[in-house]
Amino acid sequence: MSAVKNQPGTDENELIQLLLKRQAELNSLLEVTRAINRNSSSSVLFQMLEVIFKVHLKIGKMRLLVKEEEHFYCASKYGGKPEDIKTLQQICQVLQASKTTEKLSEHPHPALNSYQYFVPVRHKKAMLAFVLIGDFESEAELISNDLNFVQTLINLIIVALENKKLFKDRVQRERLQRDMELASEVQSMMIPGNLPYSDEIQVASMYLPNQNIGGDYFDFIKINEEEYLWCIADVSGKGVSAALLMANLQASLRAWTWVETDLRKIVDRLNHVLIQNTKGERFITMFIAKYNLKTRQLRYINAGHNPPLLVTGRSVQFLTLGTTMIGAFDELPHMTLGVVQVPPDSVIFNYTDGLLECSNENVYITDDELAEHLVQYSNYPVNELNKQVIEAIRQKHNVRMDDDDVTLLTIKIL
């Protein structure tokens, strides 16, 4: 009779204990949520998880494996004999296809049957993480609820970390987009607005941008009524850094153009400026030239750039003389000044390497092929000549020519 009288009190105590347990679980979820809202690091969240597992759930050992890209890594662990990396990889291969909570104590794999339960965290069809738990002291009638709580808790943390990662990726993309827009604006501001077009000299340019703002740059400067100076260059790097380097190059070039007549000294000074600003970590290939309308003399220096072509009728001359790229050496190697008398009705075709480069390894565009196109279209107006050369290469090789920036600067000497 006494046992019967004590039954109501026993049930009441069990109910109170159950309610206290549920309250502790809610408090745990609340604390984790607050930590997530405080933007706590993953290490802090995993430490909180370990405390909850040890103190509130009485889990003796645990392994939390989280997916990063295509592989799982052990984000948190305690208790039991530590497994080596190879064993953990085997565990991941065995379990990643599982979709629901499983009992592991009778699993045939020796690395798994030392644990009691496997709890997965999935998003749609993708496995984000899973936890192995062992030495679990939960009462039999509460085990299902405890495992659900484990899954809820891990899901809360993993999804929060995944959202945090996605947010960082989005911010990074937006920052990159802003950088690209800024670089594009800087690059656009540096493009000469009015190129000469007269009965003595006709100039046209074409710029085909890549989705990543590159380092293509050109300038065309009227020094006086008889002389013009131009430069075409390719700055190493992409984005804002390349655009700022181009702006620095343009400012330096324009400053020295008005005070220095010797192209060799201008190139040498540009090299020193670049070395000082970049500590030898960036370089620029460039072609710089000066043409005199009265004497018809072209003076130039090719500093490691794709050689422009001087086309007169069916005669083609590559303008190769000069030195190495600037920014690579404190002192430039021997510098040779090219000097050419330009016949009437000649075309000087300047370009950057994007014109000849292609990501398709089976496509190889040669200098000789480019020369053939220029001979074919040399009688065209300079604007139309640029378009025809681009279209001829596209059609012949079936390429879009968007692997790199392409800049053309064509000068017709009449």
C-alpha cells in the first residue's frame, strides 16, 4: 500500500525534473542564439556546444565534423581516444550518405561502433555537418527528445555559421564590384578624349574591356604643332591597384614629357618612379614614341611590350628596339633608341597582349597573321581598320577575345 501512496509524488518529481531539463535546454538555445547575434566566432560557439553537451546532456564523448567546400573537418571534439585524420576521413565517407539519426553501437565499422549515435545536419540535399556522440547517460524514455535537441542545437550553430559565411562572401563580392567600378572610372578618365584627325595624321583607339579591369593604358599627347608623343602600356595586376598604378604612370609621363626631350631619360625616370612606389613588386611593359610631322622622323623605345607594326603598302616593320620592362630592375639594361623615317601613307599599329592571347590552347595568333590583316586593311580609315582587325581574328579563330583587356591605338601618317 505504501508503494501505491508514493506513486503520485514520484510522478510529480519526474515531471518537475523533466520541466527543469526542458528549461535548461531552452536557456541553452537562448544563450547560443545571443552568442550568434553578438557575432561570436565559430570557436566560441563550439566551446558553448561542448559545455552544453557535457553539463546538461551528460555526453561523455563527441566528434563534430563540419563540411567545408568538398571536405569535412573536425570542428570540435572531446572524450575518448582521439582518431587520426585517416580514420575521420573514413568515417565521413561512410556516413555522408546517411539522412537520419542512427544508432551506431552495432555498426560494423570499428571506428563507429565505439559511439552510440550519429546525428546529421542537412540543408535540402546537402550534408552540412554531423555529430558522433558516445558515453551518453540519457534515460531510455528521454533519448529521442535529447537527440532531437542535439540536432536542433547543432543545426542552429551550423546554419548560423553558414549564413555568416554567405554574408561575408556577399560583402566581398560587393566590395570587389565597387573596386571594379572605381577602377573602371579611373581608367575611363585617363583615356584621351580628342585624338588628332587631320590631313597629316589620323589617330583612333579601341578598348575592349575584360570583366576584370586590367592594366591596359595608352596616352596621346600633342607636344607642339609639329610633335606628338604617345605611349601604350600594360600594367601588371588587376582592379584598383592596377588603375592607381596607371594613374601614377600617366601623371609621371605627362610631367616629364614637357621638361625632357630624350625618350631614354623619360623611360629611365619612369622606371625609378615605379621602383620607388612598388618596391619592385609590380612592372609595366610599355611602348613610347615621338613623331615629328615636319621631319617625318619616328623615335621610339620598346620596354618589353608587344612590338607595334609600321605598315607601308605591303612592307611591315616590327618596332622592337628598346629595353626590358620597367619596374623589374633598379637600373634598366642597355637601352636602344629606335629611329625610323616614316613614308607617306603609313600605319603604326599599337596594341596590348590581349589581342593575341587566348585561353584556348589550340588557338595561337601569330605576329605574322596580325601583319597580314594590317596589310589587307591598311587603306581603311583608322577607326574602321581597328574594327576589321578585331573581326578578322574573331572569325578566323572563332574566339570572343574576352580573356583579357584589348587596347588598340592606330596612327596613320599621311
